[in-house]
Amino acid sequence: MSQSEPYLLPEAALEEKFLAASGPGGQNVNKVATACQLRCDVFKLGLAPPVYERLKALAGSRMTSAGEIIITARSFRTQESNREDARARLADLIARAHIRPVKRIKTKASRSAKAKRVDSKVQRGAIKQGRGKVRID
């Protein structure tokens, strides 16, 4: 999966519920259930174990112990806009879980770099040594 293409969500893994929302909408908010709560059963997605682990970490508290990701969208005034927003956020979350982290390549400091560092430490120590109490012999 490339980074640019969005993840396609299987409908069988999704469940939507619409609830009354706070936020934009004026009096309409009190009458119409516009907020969208999207539940996704992660086990129905058929993810590889490393992808599942990354998804679990990325989802954080949005993932239940039963393996469901719950996303609530309430930014917009209409059900349809909130529904699209929730689906887009879920697809983005799953797509980010598919991105394999780049492994860090261990590097070793060269002998000259180590020598330079030790020399600078010795020099700095000499400067600090000169800051001591002045003794009159």
C-alpha cells in the first residue's frame, strides 16, 4: 500500500450510530441527531499482526478491549458531513498503521571523532581548573 492511496473500509466491519451532538447547528442540534459514532471491528479487517499492533498504538483510547475502534464526528451540522468525516478519519488511521517505521541504522563514531571529543574535554577541564581559588604561597 502506498502512502498516497486511501485505505478502503469494508462495510461489513463498520457500524454507524447517529446521536444528538453539541456544537454548531443552533436549535437544529436539539432536534436532529447529527453526530456520527462509527464503530469498526478491527478483526474483520484482516490486518497483519505488525499492522494491528501499530493500529492499536495509534488508536489509543479509541480502541476498546473487544477490538473495536470508536470514532465520533460532530464537527459539522449535517449527518452526511459527519459520516464522511468519521470514515475519512478511520481510513487515515488505518492507512497510517500500514506505514512501516524506518529502522534506525546504528553508526559508530570514527577514531578521530573520539580523539577530538576527548581533546576538547581535556581542554575544557583545564579551563575550569584555572577557575579555582587563588592561593598565595
